[in-house]
Amino acid sequence: MKQESESKRKLLETAMEMIWESSYGSVSVDDICTKAGVNKGSFYYAFKSKSDLAVAAFERHWEHKRPLMDKIFSSQIPPLERLDNYCQSIITSQKEKYQTFGKMLGCPYCSLGSELSTQDEKIRLKADEMTKRMLKYVESLVRDLAAEGLIEVKDPAELAQEVFSYVTGVLMQAKIENNVHHVERLQHGIMRLLGVKNLTAAAS
Amino acid sequence: MKQESESKRKLLETAMEMIWESSYGSVSVDDICTKAGVNKGSFYYAFKSKSDLAVAAFERHWEHKRPLMDKIFSSQIPPLERLDNYCQSIITSQKEKYQTFGKMLGCPYCSLGSELSTQDEKIRLKADEMTKRMLKYVESLVRDLAAEGLIEVKDPAELAQEVFSYVTGVLMQAKIENNVHHVERLQHGIMRLLGVKNLTAAAS
DNA sequence: CTTGCATTATACCAACCAGTCAACTAAGTT
DNA sequence: AACTTAGTTGACTGGTTGGTATAATGCAAG
């Protein structure tokens, strides 16, 4: 039941890549099928709609990214180092995409969410789910920073949300400006937002 | 030369509204023409492409919004009050759109930019131009806050960019979550990011 | 009245869109 | 060998897409 067939896997992979690089609206089912080398009939055997595929592709992407995220945000790592690793991973992946596609792609969940939240409720809910998952990592991080006395915070959940909103905002601006620069200064802004007391190590 | 005909005006107005409510990809030229009560021939007489219309519609939207922005960010107003007015204007307009359309619409420039920056260079450049215009207001604000000794900042331009990225991030998250709440707490996050010393007045 | 030009209206296009379908294959299972 | 199940194929549908060609209008100057 859970073993996904080769063509289903290929469709999910291709769809994720194409939607991330372009947008949901500018990629057609035919485009995806052609690039994936899968027949359109097979597409609609595997997924009941284009929108369904997008949701499934995002879930798959998350499942593949999760081990790395678990590692980056591991409680075994001091919170400030966690933050550093998180920022570095974003910079690395964004730069890699930039080299591959010749342009900044930003956060896929947010791009799709921003495009279709008002149009497709299932996609909005998925994007919302994705952001909430990421938020959990940031919440633990904020709480651990507070526990170590590195920051002062009344409402850790709210601060985490602020940090995460900031991160996604920076990624969006980087996409619009088509420039890595803001992403490279991501950590600086986060440190300021958190109000980390000892700035010697990480903030430039 | 500059006087725009009635149908051109109607097209720009309708396009802005429809693209903001839905998305560029999910609104067709026919949709816009029908709703604007303008014939398709007139559309392609006035604009040479759908993408051109979008760019023009955004420019028009900016021109109409500018007087309000100039007023909000007037140097005559103390910087902290400017910030408060800015946040209030965002909350008000977002709530108004929420009541009209039954959903959060976020920032139109950013939504379109996020959707099409990798697809349409003219649209990306326009979105980039829009954000840079807004950034100028925030830059002056940050500098004036520093001049009054309310914040400490080494690079005002960078802090302004951070604040603006945060604002757009919050608007995007509000759209994805379809919830005004984060927008209502916008000022709280900005104050923390700025590191305003005297929090008594504005931050709850 | 007529010429010329700025609009606007109508009809049309080929390409493309998401989605459907009956026929087919291949690999078990009995 | 007969039957079931899971997956594949490619042609097909009906509607929509952005964009065009051209005719009809209005209207102001000569």
C-alpha cells in the first residue's frame, strides 16, 4: 500500500522541482508528465488532480528534508549553534538552487502558499502545515535560548513566529530581488530580532 | 498622451483587484475584460500583453497609494508615531480586504513577485521597484529613530531592509494562515527588531 | 460633407488546458 | 489455463488560453 511506484515517485520529484523553479500556474500537467517521462493516463491513475499532486509533492519533499532538519535542530546542539546551522543550511541550499537554475527560488512552501492560498484551500492548508512544522523547531530553539539566559522573552511562541516570519520574508525578498545577499545576512537580522546578548561569536 | 481612456482605467482597476484577490495565473484576460465591461479588442489596443497590464496596474496602484504613504511617513511626524501609523494602516487595509473577500490577501506586490519572479522578468523588476520604494520610507524612519537616540544601529539601510523583510514575511504568513492575528502583532515584532529602548508607549 | 484617426466591437485562431477513457500489459494467484 | 489485480498507454474531449485581424464606430479638423 505504501510502496510508491516508480512513475509516481518520478512525478512527485519532477513536480516539486518544476513548481519550485517556476510556479504552480505556469507548469502544466503535460509539462510535468513529459519531463517525468510518464504518461498522462498514469498521472491521473496516481493522482486525482493537479492540485492533489502538488500537495503530495510537498509532503514528500518534507519527508526527505526532515532528517536534516532534525539534525540541525537537535537538542544535543547548543541553541546558538543550531541557529547558525539553520542559517547556513538555508544559504547553502539557496545558493545551490541559484547555481542550478540561474535564479533565486526562495522557499517553495511559501511561494506556492503565497500564489494559491486564496485559490485552493487544500494547498493553503498544506502550506500552513509546512510552516507550522518549521515553527516547532524555532520554538524549541527560542525556549532553549531563553533557558540559557541568552535572550529575554515573555512569549517564546510569539517570538518564534516572528523569527520565522522574518526568515520567510527575507527569502521572498531575495527571490524578488534575485539576489543572494539578503539571505547571507539572514543571521544578522535574526540575532537582532532575538536580541541575543552576547553577540561576539555569530553576529558579524 | 497621459490622459488614460475610461476603458484603460477600468482595465487597470479591475486587473489590480482580481490579481490581488486571486493570482496572476488564475485570472485570464477574458475574466478581466468581462468584469471590466471592456472588449478584448480594446484590451489589446491599450496593452500589448497580459504581463504588460499587470505591470501597469501595479504602477497605477502605487500612484494612488503614494499620497497616503507620504502622509504616514512624513518627516513632520515623530518616527515612533510614523511607525505606529504605518502598522495601523496595514492592519486596517488587510482587515478591510478580509471583510470584502472573506480571506487574507497579503501584500499584492509581494504575492505577484513571489509567483512570477522566476518566470517574467518585467514583473520581477516591477515588484522589486515597488519594494525598494517602500524601503525608502523605512530607511528614513530608521535613521530618524537613531537620530533621536531611540535605537542603536550601525547600518540603517540594512536594518530598514530587515524591518521591511519582516513586514512582508508577516503579511505572507497571514495570507497562508488566512488569519489577521499575526498582522495585528506586527508592531510588536518590529519594535523588537528595531530594539526600541522605551517600550512604554507602543509595544503592548 | 468628408477625410483621417483614435477607439471599440466582433469574430476568429491555433495552442494549450485539466481531465477521461477503453484497451492493453504484465505479474501474480488459484 | 483462467482469473484478478495493478499499472500503463495514447488517443480523445470540451472548454479555455493569450493573442490577432479586421470591420464598425465616433468624432474632430479641414
